[in-house]
Amino acid sequence: MSCKELSTYLKEEFNVSLGRTTVWKIRKELNFEYLLPRKRTLLTNKQKKKRLKFVRKYINNPIDWKKVIFTDEKWFYYTGLNRKIWRQRGEKDDSVFEQFAKSLPKVMFFGGINFSYQSTLIKCPKTINSQTYQNNVISRTKIFSGMDELYGKNQWILMQDGATSHTSLSTLEYLKNKCQVLKKWPPNLPDLNPIEHLWGIMSKKISDNPPKNKNQLIKCYRDVWKSLKWEIIENLYNSMETRLKLVIELNGECINGFY
């Protein structure tokens, strides 16, 4: 409700007379802010059951999450359209317009994070199959050499989602002698993947100073990736057990906004 609507509602339902300004002040005193609604994924019962099955497995048979490297691909779009400016209603001067092409430029990136390691962020081919994933994506991130140096060969775990290029027989054979693979990561589980949270942080930072073209977009995301604070990554890892338990408490629902 707007302050005016709430003022009217209080008067009609409870005979309490409060002006709009007073309603606004009380809202501020109670730490309410006018914000966009929080977002969480709408899940089917089947998806919730898969999430619960996965989470229970690793609660009952815990692993050292600090030896897991979480990976992901992500499309990033030109974000200039989200930039806000101060202008008057009805103003038509050129300075208040932002021109853009019908098809916005976008770039897919791939990267991985671990409690003690961060991969190179690479620009992906437009389409990825098993061969391109092996030869032009994951191998270029230096994940294997970096994680081997930290934990020893085959002593760490690779987390990747269920994309066909990740789970094909060819890719699993390719990975067999390089690392352990976290098996059966279910779909619709981004709220448990630390790197998904970093994508959101990166997008927010970029939106404050949006790139003007595709080359700038690539440079901006690589710069922000390199500048991510380690305490953010460490906090995401340290909260892993808490987030697993929270999925159980919420009966498989998305846990975004609850921790």
C-alpha cells in the first residue's frame, strides 16, 4: 500500500487518523524501505524432492566443501538500460535518451571459485558441446593445475551443473583422471551454488557504471571478477552447512532471502 492508501485503510477499518506524512515517518522508524520484492525460484514438488534428496545425502555423508570448486557458465547482457538518471517527466532533450540496438550484446563467461582459489574468467564460445567444453572452456580456466597445486592431484572435487556438455560420457571420461566430480547436482539449485551469488554481486557492481559496448562489457566483468573480495567467497563457503540444513527446514523451497 502507498502511504495514502494505508492512511485511508487505518481510518476506515480502525478509526485511527494518521496523515500520509506520519505513516511515512512510522514506516521509516520501523526500518521499512520501498524496495523491489525479493525473488526466489518457483519450484515444482518434483524439483523440491530432488533438492531434498541431494541435500540429505550430503548432510548424512558430509564432505569437505572447502575442497570443492564451484563452476558455472553465465550470460551477461549489456546493462546500460538499468541505469537511472535524474530527469523531468515529459522531458525530450537528447540528453535524457539512451539509444540501443534491437539485439543487445551479450557474452557468456565461465569461471570457478574455491575457498582458496579463483580460476581465470574466460569468455565462452556462443555454443558449447562436449568438445568445446573440454578444449575451449574448462581447460582454459587453469582449474586443474591450480587446484592440484593446492590440494594434490585428484584430491579435490569439481562441481558443475547438469548441462549435457558437462555430463556426457565424453566429458566424464575426460575428467576421470583429473579430479573427482560432485555427482548428480540437481537442477534448480542455484541458491546453494556460491558462484551464482557472485554473478549477482558482479552484475550489481557493473550496473553502477554500465559498459557502452561489448568490448567494455568483457573488460568490466573481468576486472570485477579479479577484484572480488575473498571474505565474500569465504563467507559463502562457511555458510554451506547452514544452507543445506535450511533447505530441509523449508522442505525443499528456495532459500534465497533466508540467510
